[in-house]
Amino acid sequence: KFKQLRAAELKHGRVAMLASVGLLAQCYIRLPFLGLKDSPAGYQAALLVPSLWMFGLVVITAMLFEWLWWKEDPWKEPGNFGDPLGLNMYDRDMRNRELNNGRFAMFATSGI
């Protein structure tokens, strides 16, 4: 049960870290293709048609990655998907930093 809860905490932390960066970056960065340059900033962008399609595409892509490639290995610690870039940085200290930054990002995203 602990491994399942830790995996959920890591997953939510990773999503919150990406969400907090995305919520801040959307005010300054516009994608100039598929009519997204004229879409509004903030949560309104997920409700209007050009950006609504892109939002749906991102959600479906994330679901496919979750179902097909990013599966938890029961023999590894939670959240360990290997070292795809070969940086050899995923040690105990880096895992603790990821946990703490993920916890902070969950609070930061709720406050943005």
C-alpha cells in the first residue's frame, strides 16, 4: 500500500511541477500555429475551440503514454522509470528533492 501511495504522490508532484510552469508561461509564450496565437490566456483557453482541440490532444496523448509506456515496475522503487538520458542522477538525494519539490508545486499550483 505504501508503494502505491508513494507512486501516486510522485505522479501528482510531477504533474504539479509541469502545471505550475505552464500556468506561468502561458502569459508570455504563444504558439504561432493552428490558430493558437489568438487564443486567450488562462483557463479560458481550455474552453474555446482552437485551444480546446490542442488541450484534448494533450490529454489523449498523456493517457496513451500512461497506458502503454509509463508503467510501474513492481521490482523497482515507486516512480523509477529508469534513466533514459543516461545522466546517472537518479539517486536517493535526487528522489528526495523530487518529492519535496513536488509537494511544494502541489501547493503552488493551487495558489496560482
